[in-house]
Amino acid sequence: MSVVSFDRFSITGESPIYLQILRYVQRGIVAGTIADGEELPSRRVLSALLGVNPNTVQKAYRLLEEEGLAVSHPGAKSYVSFTTEQLSAIRIQLTEDSARRAVESMREMGVSLEEAEALLRRLWKEEAP
């Protein structure tokens, strides 16, 4: 059984770290880089790896459990757990969140709806790296 890697995780100032950990796992689930049943690092190991307070990791794991995306047992390992319905719901939520931030930014810059649509169409047609 593999352990979820946090090698690509980097802390930003955009939101609280526990939410960044939650979003990292959600994005990994949607992208397929985190599989159902994959083991999460222990709270102590992840807090040391990220250089954050163990309570921060505890809060992130608790949110994952509340959303039904992780299963934990006291004194045992924690595992990622999700259904296809949850996967679809997370994809929609993350997409809407990203789109909302982009729309807010474009509005602040005075970009019109027509300009935004043209930009989206152009970017959509570009090949992914």
C-alpha cells in the first residue's frame, strides 16, 4: 500500500494551511494522483515534513474525515476513502471555486464578459503541457 506523497505540496499565504492540505488531497483525488484506499502520512510525520504544528494537520485530517474523504481509527493509520459521487462533487466544487476566483480577478481588471469568453476559448484550445 502506498502513502500519499506531499512532495509537491507547498504552503502559500492564500488560505489557512489546514485548508491547503484539504485542497491538496481533494485535487489529488480529482487528478487521480491520490487513490481510494491510499494511506495518509501520520499526523506527526506530515507536520514534521511540512514544518507545521501537528494541530494544523489534525484539523485538516478531521475535515477530510467530516467530508467522508478519509477514514481514521485511534492509534491506527488513516486512509483516503471516497466514492465516485464524491469524486464528481469535488470536481464540481474545485472547478467552481477556481472559476469564481478567475471571474473576480477579471472583473477587477475591467475585462468584459466577451473578452473573458474569448480568452477561455483560446486557452481551452491550447494543448496541455
